Amino acid sequence: MSFIHRYGDPVLKSRATPVDRFDETLRNQVARMAGIMTDAFGVGLAAPQLGISQRVLVYRVGQDAPVIALVNPEVDWKGEESEQMEEGCLSIPGIQLDVDRPVHVRVRAHDEQGDERTVEASGLEARVIQHEIDHLDGVLILDRASREARKEAIRTLREQERAEEAA
């Protein structure tokens, strides 16, 4: 998707700014993010992936599940159990990397209306939330991968870039 900023864009490596206004503009942004995420067949999307340096993310785990927006999310508890799983990223198309993350988390945030919410998540939902919060902190899956996997992924990304330029 042309709306989604890709690896190499500086906004993806910067810590996003907290949201301080819960207004129609924010609600429209959340709706737009949800639409773009759905169109891209993603399970999560963070505002920096659209070039917006705000601490906003949306996610949906399951085709029939509702889209959930988290504004200014902070993980306030992580379970001791962790699991390594393959992750992809809409900002790094074609790359899948093994990432180790806690299986259970609790997140405090606001919704797009400004109401406080607490999300206790496990499994895929916990993984998606942590992945998207990483985006808000300027962290990519490349940063969480092993050194060898990161080098191989960057080599693949450079090859993709050269192929796109040649086309």
C-alpha cells in the first residue's frame, strides 16, 4: 500500500508523540488507520507507519473481531512466559523474522473517545499489541531479530529495492 511508510523512513525509527486531544480529527485518523490496515490484510497498524508521529495504534485479531484503537498505550505488566514466533510487518513487506515476546501483557491506554481502558491480552493479541507499541517507540522487528537474521533481511530488502528501481 502506498500509504504505508516503509523501512528506511526516519519516522519509523523515532519515538511517537503522545496524543493530547481526543477530537474528531483523532477519531477520523483512527477510522482511516482501520481501513488501511484492513485493505492491507494486516492485523495491526501504528500511526508512524502512515507518517504520523502520534502514539496511536489499531489492531484486530480475527476476521470478525472488532477493530480496537489504543491511544497512548503503555505496557504496565508482562508475564514471565515468552515465546518466539515469526512476525511480519506492513512496513517491511516480504520479510518474516522470529521475534521473542512475552505471551501475556496488560496495557493501559485510552480509546479514540479519550476513555481510559485496560487490555489484558494473551497469545496473538499480546504479540500484535507489543509489535505495534514497538512502532510507537521507533523499534522494528529487525531490531528484535538475531544479528544473522537481521543481516539477511536487510540484504533481501536491498535486493527488493534494486529490483523495484530497475522495473
